Amino acid sequence: MERGRLFQRRRICRFCYDKTPIDFKDVALLKNFLTERGRIIPRRTSGNCMRHQRQLTIAIKRARNIALLAFAEEQ
């Protein structure tokens, strides 16, 4: 009996698809790419392309430095 392969559909980058810019002042957008503990969600999970994941990481770090986002959530 042969098992069928699981085909997982490749996620498309939402920034490439919608042509939305990544801005460090857009806190609502950046919070979608953070876990509840404040860690950045990896590229393989979020589905971003490499270019936009790098831009997103820089934007999150900038927002943290000027206190728009917290570095870590309190327990």
C-alpha cells in the first residue's frame, strides 16, 4: 500500500501580492508578525519572501527602539 505524499501549498508573500510598504510606524501590521511573547515569527511560518522578511525584521527592531513595540511581554 502506497502512501500519498502530503502536498503543502506554498505561501505567497503578502507584501509582494498586495504591494503594501513595510513601515515601522504601522504597529498593527508589525504585531501580526510577533508571537505573544514578543518574538519575530520566522519566514517559513509567516510565508514572507526573504526580501520582505528582512525589511520586516528591521522595521520591528526600529519600532522597539523608539518604544512603539515592547521587547518582550511581561509574564
